[in-house]
Amino acid sequence: MNLPEETTEQPPARVAQEHRYLRDSEAGSHRDRIDELRSIIRDQAYELNSLKAKTGAAFGGAVFALLLASCAAYDLIRGNLAPWLFLGLDRQFLILALAGLGLVSLALLAVGVLKLRPGAIQKQAELEELEREYETLLDSQA
């Protein structure tokens, strides 16, 4: 079996992409191809899950910052500063915190939206294609 050797110079995603284009005849027997597909699927699933986790964290942080900012804005409008004064925040600092939390919220929303680019959708489609091929090979082996 002539598979390119994995080196520390290439990231695992790059190696997985190289392995993806091997034909069945080059990969040897079905068992070798199954092992190869299992490794590729594991690598690509890890990358995809990592991307989804980062996107979720960005959206979660944005919602949290937006809720804090909206609570601060509500209390400023109503003139209820007692909870904030208890934390040591006066009116000017609360306005500054409100603006900062609003900007952080918008920035995190932008990061989350940018992570939802078409490349992630394409990676998901490639992973599903590899999983179908893996299941086909497992069925043909049994």
C-alpha cells in the first residue's frame, strides 16, 4: 500500500485531504480502505465539531453580553441604580459598561456569523459523503 507518510510538517487536515483522493485500487484491500476512511472521518469530524463549538461559543457570548447590556439599559431608563451601586458602578461607569457590552455583543455576533461560511457547509457535505462510502464498504465486507 502506497500511502503518503504523515509527517509533523503537514497539519492533519492536509494529510486527510490527500488521503481522501486515493482510489480503492491504490488503497489496497477493503479493510485498508475502511481503516483509512475511519481515520479521515475522525479527523474531519473533529475539525467540524471544533468549528461548531467555536461558533456556538461566539453566539452564546454575544447573547450573554447583549442581555447584560439590555439589563443595564433598562435600569438606566428606569433610574434603578441600586443593584449597580451595590456592585460599585456609578451612573457614568454603567453607561460606559453598557456601551462596551453592546460593542462586545456585536463583535461576537459578527464572529459567529463569519464562522457560518459556506466552507463549513462544504466540510459537512464531504464528511457525509465519506460516511456513506464507509457504510457501503462495511456492508460489502459483511
